[in-house]
Amino acid sequence: MADENASFIDERQFTVRRTIRISASIEKVWAAVTEPENISQWFGRAKLDSFSVGATGSLTFPGQHSIPLRIEAIDEPHLVSYRWSNDGASGEFPVEVDERSTVFTFTLEPLADGTRLTVVETGFDATSDPAANMEFHRQGWDSELDKLVALVERA
């Protein structure tokens, strides 16, 4: 039986999606997905020049190149969207967000006993190898969001 909490790919829409339940308040989860010092504890080392639409920065994963990042949308504490140039299949490492970028959006919904977090990453059709990138990112969201849950629920 498939893990109902695992990320999945929609090949027709060129998206990756995962929804999880976290035993923590929406404020705590919001801080974990928006504040660079918190993002750095579960995702990649995050840097942002500010927290506003259009702000730029980067995510750096251990042993990898820095990935340029830009904030696309904010609706605190319910939604934040980031655009990043993380086209791993291309073998290229841009220094700013480029045309092969994708957008990942965190949507937070308060629950009586925690928060429902959904991440949807779109735009893989603009990447060098949509199928390979979607699979790589699907695996990544499973791993990274599991780290997020562990961090937020133990704190």
C-alpha cells in the first residue's frame, strides 16, 4: 500500500504535491517555513535579503551548489511561495532565478490539534528534463518535510 503522506507527481500538470499533518501551531509551522534560521535547520542553509514579495536569496544543501531563490507570494500565516532555479537534471548552476525555475508553495491550514501543511511545486515543464526533475523533487519533499515535522514537533 502506498504511503498516503508521501509526495506524488501529477505528470499532466507537471507538479509534485505532498500534504502532511504536523502536531504544532500554525504560527510555529509558519516560522519554520519562512524564517531563514529555521529553514536552515530542516531544509538547506537559507539566506534571504528580506521577507517580502520579490526578496531574493539562496538555499545551499551540503556538498551542493547554492540555489537561487525568490519569494513570489505571501499571505501570512497561510501561504508562502518561493521560486527557485533547481533544475538538477541540467547540470547547470545559475546564480539567479532563471527561466527553468519552478515554484514551490507552502499552504498552511490550522487544525484543532496542529497544522495541515501542503507543498505544491509547479513549473517542471520549463525544466531541462521534467520527468527526472519531478522524481528527484518528489523524493526530496518526502525527506525534507519529514525533517520539518521532526524539528517542529520536538521543539
